[in-house]
Amino acid sequence: MPDDNEMLVRASDLRKSYGDHEAVRGVDFEIRRGEAFGFLGANGAGKSTTMRMIGCVSQPTAGTLEVFGRDPLTEGAAIRARLGVVPQDNTLDGMLTVFENLVVYARYFGIKKRDARVKAAELLDFVQLTARAKDQVNELSGGMQRRLAIARSLINDPDLVILDEPTTGLDPQARHLVWERLFQLKHRGVSILLTTHYMDEAEQLCDRLVVMDEGRIIAAGSPRELIDTHVTKEVVELRFGAAHTAELAELALTLTGVGAQIEPLPDKILVYTDDADDTGAALEAREITPTSTLARRATLEDVFLRLTGRALVEDEA
Amino acid sequence: MSVIAYGAARATLRSSGALLNRNWVAMRRAWILVVSGAVESLLFLFAFGFGVGALVGDITLPDGTTVSYTAFVAPAILANAAMMGVLNETSINVFAKFKWMKVYDGILNTPLRPWDVALGEVWWALIRGGTYIGAFVVVMGLFGLLDSWWSLLAVPACVFISLAFAGIGLTLATLFRDWPDFDWMMAVVFAMFLFGGTFTPVEAYPAFAQPIVYVMPLYHGIELVRGLSLGQPGPMMLVNIAYLLALSVGGMWIAQRRLGKALYK
């Protein structure tokens, strides 16, 4: 029986440089069996590089890394045999059909043909692609290709599934289908490691996560812990007509004291507060009247904003 | 120690076999490409061997023996077929899988290592090249161009040629940047085909050109296959074999290193 506290991955002061560029600047983390662990961060934060090192397809420049208690440098093939990887760009085999993609991939793991075919049929069923078994992969939609990549990653009954940005580039409906499958996996007790720059994804799927920025881990904990530690319970979003960056920054100065922290953004001002009603009353007392006021629960997005001063998904907002 | 070595060899065989399986599954719908490759070399044989051969008749070799021109040219065309079969497969096809279709990027996440990929591609190329060789030898036999039992050894001799060019092709696949590079390769290959001792004995070339011919891998392949198919084995064949094997192992080694460097970023 696997030990629940068994460490699947252990990294300390892990670093990776490409020439002069330091992509990962000394990160420490531990991933336990049975948990869903997330790396949250903007594009270029070093998440994918870290995933590649764990996946034994990229050599660390410095620091130590252990996967399943083994050294990726000398036992890469043995580690990879126990991993399931869903790369950001799927890397499906375009010359093969959907079904062949799974069976052929199984053979790379030394799985016998007969077993591979049974397993492939099972997994196609799991990702709801049985009807597309005979199609070429290029005929599948983006969401279907991602689901096939997920099925492929499970072909060897991996001890850890690594998903790099599993829903990036998918439409909302396709995202939900992927999430739903990942929930199923979690429910079955499969250990999951995922990177994302979607805070809702991290919040819903991850038991524990680290926030990465510019190659460093800047916060770690469960989604709830991170929110409790770094931001207030609630957030009030204030908009003032067409007022923009500079005007909002000026306006923000007049708000001091209505909440625990005031954060002017290009299009709105965020007021972090433990009680949205109190903040509303304070605004009224000062005769400040925003064109719109929205009170909501604080999210990981706010955590990221507070920690880095930047939004997570800037280009897509 | 030997148990470990045996285990490692078995794992390598299994892993490279998995890649072989992948190519087989991918190619079985495109068998027409394999057939067209075999047809091409047969056309060469008919054009040069029987067309030109009918005009030339018999020729006298440097050692004084006389053979029909067709029997002289056929082994060289066979050697050329052995080269082209694997060269196309390992250079152009591997390049496409590597750079364009990113087939190895997915394989990278499995227990397969660059060595397994290189070896698997070589197996595959040998099998594909082997079908051309087999078809060609059968046709040579049907036309009475195989006179001695030695000529049966032309088949394994072709395997050495295939091995050498599989190594060279793999290395080129990892070196090439884009399609125009293949035009250069084809130009060199064609030059080897024309001047590697295919149509005339090397001794007929001017003295300054002969050393260049001796460096050509295809020359060594032609010498080997021709000597065997004409039933004239000699000690120089060991040099031919050694040269071809060195190219094979060296090429595969460079290729798997470059593959690893490009993929394991």
C-alpha cells in the first residue's frame, strides 16, 4: 500500500539557466502522493521549465531534485516510466489515428500490444473520444486533442500526472470538460501536478499550490490559506466612469482608510476589506460615489496582484 | 555485470522496437511509397544495364577478367539502391518527424532515450531498405546476373551499406536547418552515384580524382557488392566493411547526441 505521506517530488534550491537568462532562480517545494499540486504564475514565470525538469527532459543547472526518490540526472528513463505527461502543445503523433496514438505510446512503456489495446479503449472511453477512435488526430478540435493527450498520459498508470497549462487556448466549454475529467482523476486518488495561469483553475483543482513569479516561488499553501494570509476576505471593485490610470491613482489617495488596502488598477480601484458593508458605509460618509461598485470574495487573482503588483492574465484580460 | 549488460541490451531492444512499431503503424497506410522506391532502382537497372549494356557489350576489368557490362553495372545500382532506401528514410523522413511533426517531442516523455530513437530509426531504415535490396536481387537473379554462390553475399553486403548511410542520414537530419539543405545532399549523392565507380572502374579516372573516390562511402559499398556478385572476393573487402561500419556507428553516435541536445533543453 503506498504511504500517503510519501514524497513524490522534492526540490531544493532548484535552478535552470539558458545562457544568461535564469528561468528558474532557486525554488524549493515538495509534492506528496495523492495530492493535486499547482504552480500558479504568469507566462514566463518559470513554471514550464520546472515541469520539464521534474519530467526529466531538462537538466537542472544547480540545486537538487528528486523524483520518486531518484535522481533525474542518472535515472531519467526509470522516472519517466512512472510519469504521465500532458505537454502544453500536446505533442500527439500526427501520422497516427486517435486509437493508434494510445497503443503506440503504450509500447514506448513496454506495455504488451494486447494489454495496450484494452487500456487504450478504456482510456478513450474515459475522455469520451471512443466515437473518434479511427480519426486522424488533426481532425480533432483543440479540446479533444487535449483530452486525448490526457488519456495518453494515463496509459502507464502513472504515479504522478504532470499537466502543463491543461486548459490554455481552449474555449469555456472545452475547459469544463477537461476540468471535469481532472476532477475524476483526483477522485480516483491520482497524484496531479499542474501549471496554470488561471486562478479559477488553481482554486478549484489544487489542494496545495505555489505562486511563481520571475523564476521564484513567492508564496505557498492551500488556495484558502493563500487568500487568508495575503489578502482580506472581501474585495470591493470601484469604477469611476472613464477615469483611467493616473486619475485613478489620484482618486485612490482619497480612499485611504475605507479598507485595509487600496490598489489602483488601470481601469478600476480595488479596496481590500474584511467587511464590504463597512467599506460601503465609509465611502458614503466621505461622499465618494463610484459609477459602479462590486463587492466580491477575494480570490487567488487578488493574492497574485498583491504579491506582484501585476495581474495574472494581462494579455488576455 | 553481464546480467546488467544483458538487461540493458534487452531494454534497448524493446525501446527501439517500440519506435519501429510506431513507424510501421504510421507507414502501413502509405505502402505505395515503399513500392515506388523499389521500382525506381529497377528502372535504373533496365536503362543503364540493358540499354547501355547492349551497346557496350563486354568490358575488361583492371585485373584482366572480362565481364558483361550489365553484370558490372548491376551490383553498383544495387549498392546505390541500398544507399538511397535508408538515406531517404533517415534523413528526410527523420528530419520531418524531428523538426516539423515533432514526433520525438512526445516520445521524449516516455522511457525512450535518444539512443533508442536513433536505433529504432536505423532498424526501420534497414527493413525498408532491405525490401528494395531483396526485390532488386531477385530481379538480378532472374536476368542471370548472379553467376556465383558468392553473389548471395551481396545481400548482407548491402546491409553494411545501409548501416553506413543510416548513420550518415540520421546525422544529416539533425544538422539540416531546412529543405534546401536536402538539395545539397541530393547533389552530393548524385555525384557519388555517377563517379563512385558505378559505371566505370575507378582505375579509369584521372589519378588526381582517385583519392576523392576512395573517400566516398558509396565507392566502398559498390566495391563490396560488385566483388561479391562477380564472385571475386578479396582482402580489400575487409577495409570496405570497416569503413562502412565506422560511418554507421559514428553517425548514430553523433545523431543521438544532437537529438538529445535539441530535445532535452
